[in-house]
Amino acid sequence: MDLLFKSLFDVFNTYIKNEADVKNIEKAYFYARDKHQGQMRRSGEPYITHPVAVAIILAHLGSGPNTLIAALLHDVVEDTDATFMDITKLFSADVSTVIDGVTKLSKLEFTVEPSQADNHQKMLIAMAKDIRVILIKIADRLHNMRTLDSMPNDRQIRIATETLEIYAPIAHKLGLFLIKAELEDRALKYVEPNKYYEISRLIQAKKEERENSINEVIEDINELLKDNSIKSFEIKGRVKNIYSIYKKMYLNGRAFEDIYDLLAIRIIVDKVEACYQSLGLIHANFTPIPRRFKDYIAVPKPNLYQSLHTTVLSHQGTLFEVQIRTKEMDEVAEMGVAAHWAYKEGKNYSKEKEQFEIAQKLKWYGELLKMSEDALDDDADSQDFVESFKDDILNANVYVFTPKGEVIELPKGATPIDFAYRIHSDVGNKMVGATVNNKIVPIDSELKTGDVVSVRTSKASIGPSESWLKITKSSHARNKIRTFLNRKNAEKLTQQGKDILEKELNAAKTDEYPTDEFTRKHFSKQKIKNLDELFLEIGKNNISAKTVVTKLIGAEISKDQFLQRQMERVSKNIRSTSETGIIVEGLTSPQIKLANCCNPIPGDEISGYVSKQGGIIVHSLHCPNLANLSDKRIIEVSWAIEINRKFPSILKIIGNSKPDFLFDVVKTVNASNVSVAEMNSQTNQSLETTIKLKVLIEDKNQLEKLIANIQKISDVYSVERDTQ
């Protein structure tokens, strides 16, 4: 047997005995060895030593055959001519899928900053989709850290920092405490070499003295437990890992001598009851330190860690942390998640059941994934669980990069618009386009985890439209868009209100103009504090411009002038009784018809034409047909002040022939409180749809508002008034 393979075989053969599985693992080894033939690591070793080392780490965790095969082959697709199809044919689709996950994660380059570390961890987990991918990646990182000396100094620091910020915390969350501790210690040696070696020297300085203290305490506890009929137990002693001491000294500001749990005694018993019995004996025979007791058995840590912790003063005057737990708890403390899913031959093995068992047992993973509380056992249920596990949980968020490498977390289905507003509201408001992975994409494209997103902005941008509200997935972006639209709409309505008021002032033939003081005096009850707010309320039709003018000039005119204006107003009201809303001076009940060629509406400038039949046809002043009529028959006409009817007007709308285009137009018209009289549409070869829309309108102002609303529809190219 090949010696390198034997080093792996000796580990996994303690729990994998099935001949077919052993042959497949051996087949994967020789396939990887042949594919990596001639490739060397920076350390000078043949490349095959790396995947074998990764597989050995996983075998110590009790990983199944497919996981070990994937570990042996995890670099062949990226570094050799092997393909995923080759892997699927030679081994299985399951192995190929796991390798694909590892390959994708290997292509990520993180810019490690403390503020981004948590998002990077989430991103790594979200992209993995299969916990075996994460485990292979952690084992891969552990072996790389063991051989980091061969790398250049700058890469050593980058890889070590990435390990501290991303991989060690994930190992901790999975409960892989031994791996986590080794990753931390090895990384610290490169990130903070002076402090690493200083702590190492402090530990070594009194190594013999500490070992003697540990041995004496172990002997005392051993006698104590035996004398009190606790028969099955094991006692271990250790010194805390260097990184945990570093955190307490340099992050928490404690002196080396003040670290109470520098020395730790672990008592492993066979039952939970024996844990509490042992604790009572320890407290009765040693001096416990106040506020240092923690019960992680009754309340386990999120990663399932369970143990009793207490700190006591030994008979020799040395402080010790004592940890008491069962054998099963100790396995979890050492191996974390792997203690719950270690491969067992004879069990009906499947990747679905494996994933289910991991997620079911590990509370942290359960919290992260918000997994179902129902325990499912049969194959079909396990499959359903894994699908929901992937779709509803792992894919619940997406993690994308900015061009500078910063990670942005967004909800599932998020678009470049959501991304832009997450960067800054000004970026979103000025957005005109986006690129994803260096390719120009529509702004409604769905982003995927790992995408690199860039937003194109323009100072000339008119800002977001209401259609963006349908595209965005994040409440943050929708709130910013609504704020912009409300502000933009308020500016437009304020200008409209100002124009309406000034028109009314001109009609009243007054030089008076309202001020902020006037506004507060007369409209404070309506909570209007200044002139701009008054314009806005006029624009919203909440306050009549006539009311403002009356209040403004009512006190300035004489009684005779006031009565004269009242008489004029009554006279005009009398003359506005025509059903058409048209006034003809000198005629009480003229026969009037609005011209079909131009469909004039209140607000348009108009002229009347006396037909040969004696009736009067009213045209828009700009109607082309009016220019061809005899000047002798043209008479002056005007709109009545108050008109109680609606007028037909035709709009020509051109836009994109999307399925919902017509629906969006009609919905917008209805939302504008305008009735549709007739409608037809046609689509040409260029996939442009032309809609002819006859609407019933009150006046020109209402029609202009309707046109503005239709123009906001993203698929609309143009809107204009039209004739029959």
C-alpha cells in the first residue's frame, strides 16, 4: 500500500470498514495523485500531500466516505484538466457537488476588516449550501496554516488575518474547538509575532511549576472522587491556548498573573448527575472564587457546548478553572458538530439525512437557518427538509461585493437598486445603470451571492420613478425612493399652487401678494406656517386660490368695489349655465358644439366659428382647421368659471410591448381619478405598442397631471394629446 495513502487509511479504517467505500477512497487518492503529478507546494513537497492532509483532518472528525473523497479531489478541477463531469462519472454527483462548492469558495478574495468579518462569515456559509463544504474548507485552511512558513511575509499576514477574522469564528460556531484553538494560535504567530512569543515565553517560564501544580490538583481530586463513590471518571489538565490568553491580556487589559483560568482541570464522568455531585465535592474541598461559576449543562451554548465551569483556589494557593462534563459532552467540546454526525457504517447513509442530522443537532446552525422544529425521520421528509433548508434559509440573504471588496448584505431577490441605496441615498437617486461582474445589466436584475456590483450615476438623472418601488426588495430602498418621490411631487405641486394663485391675483387685478405673516395669520388653523406650504395646499386642491385672494384683498377694497365684484361674479355665474361650459357674450342659449378635430377642454385657448346652420362650433385656438375658416364667421367665446361636466380628450401613448404595459396604463389612469371612454392598442414589428386612449377630463390641469403620471411608467416612451 502507498505510504501516503496508508497514513490516511490508518485513520479512517478505524470506522470505515466497507470494502467498496475503502476502494473508492483509494481510487480517489490515486486519481488525485496522478492529476497533481509534477505539481509542487511552496514548501517543496508534492502537491498531493495537501489533499491527503485535509482528508486526514476530516477523518479524525469521523467524516463519511464521500466527504473524504471530495477532500482528496477538492483541488483537481481548479488546478488540473479534470472536469466536474469526470468526477461525476468516476465517483458520484454528490462528490462533484461538494467539490463545486469548495471550488467556488476558493475563488473568493476577502478584504478583511473587523466591520466586515461577520458579513464575510455569513457569505461563506450562504455560498456553501452544504455543511460538508464548510468543513472541507476549514480543514483546508488548517493545513495551509500548518505550512504557512513557506509563504512570503505579506501573504502570511493576509492569510493569518483572514483566518482570525473568518475561519476561526466559523470553526467556533460549529463547535470545532480544537481546530479553532489551533487556527487562532497559528494565525496570531504571524499577525502579532512579538505578543505571541511573549505569551509563549510567559507560559514556558514556569512550565515545570505549573505542571507540578496541575498534577497535585489532579491527584487531590482523584482521591476526593474515589472516596465519595464516583467510580467512572477521567481527569485531564491543560494550559489555555495562547490566543485566548492574548485576548485577555491585550483586549481586556488583564495582567498575565490575573488570568484565573490559565490552568484548567477537566473532569469527565459518565452521567449528568455525577457532574453536579462532583461540583459539590470540589466546592466543599477547595475555595471557590465568587461569580466564577457557570452552568452550561442546564443552559448550553448555542453551538451545543455543555459543561460546568468553576474557578477554585487549590491547597497550594494556585487558581484553577475546573470543567466538569460527561463523555458525550466532552466529544462535543472537542469535535463540535462532527461529534453528532460522525459516519457510522450500517446506517442508511444519504447526504440529505446527513445534512438533516447536522442541522437538527446543532442549535447554532438551527438558529442561523431558522430550521423547522419538527423532527423528520423518513427519506422523503429528509429530502423536503434539505430543500427548505437551502431555499428558505441558506438563500434567505445574498452577499455581494462592492468594487473595493466590501461585502453588502441584501434580502433574497435584491436588485442593483437595493444595492445602490444601501451604499448611499444619493447614489440610488442618481443611479442610471449598473454592472454586475463587469457586465452591464438591467437595473431590475436579481443579484446573487458573490456578485461584484457597480452602480453608474449621473448628475442629469431625474431620479427614481414609482416603478422602482415594484422592483426593490429592501424596505430601506423603498423608504428612500418614497421620500424622494414625495419631495419631488411636493416641489411640483408647490409650483402649481403658486401659478394658480398668481393667475387668480391677476384676474382680481391687484398688486397685493401674500406673505409668510399673512399666511400664519389666516391659515394657522390648517397648520400652514409659511408661503411655500400655502402654495403646496393650493396645488393639492386643499385650499382654494379664490379664498386666499378674498382674504388678501377683502380688507383693502371699498364697499362699492366689493359690491361691484360680487355683481360681476353673479353675472358670470348666470352666464355659465350653458351645458357646454362655453360663454358667448350677448347670447343666452346659443347652440354650441365642441369641435371633434381638436377636442378643446377648459384651460385651452378657444375661438368660436358660426356655422351655416347657425350653430357655434368651438375650436382650440391652435387647431389647424380653424386657420382654414372664414375670419368673418369667427367670434369670441370663453370658458365659464364653474363647469359641471367632463370633456373628452384623446391621448396617444407609445411604449414597450410588455404583457403588463396596457394594464399599467389603465391602472395609472384610474389612480388619477380619470374615466376611460374608449381605448385601442396596436403593436408594430419593432415591438412598440401604440395606445389610443379617450378619457373624460375636467380641465387642462387635470389632463397635464394625468400625462405626467403616465410618463412615470417605466415602459412608456412618449405621451401626447391627439385627435380622432
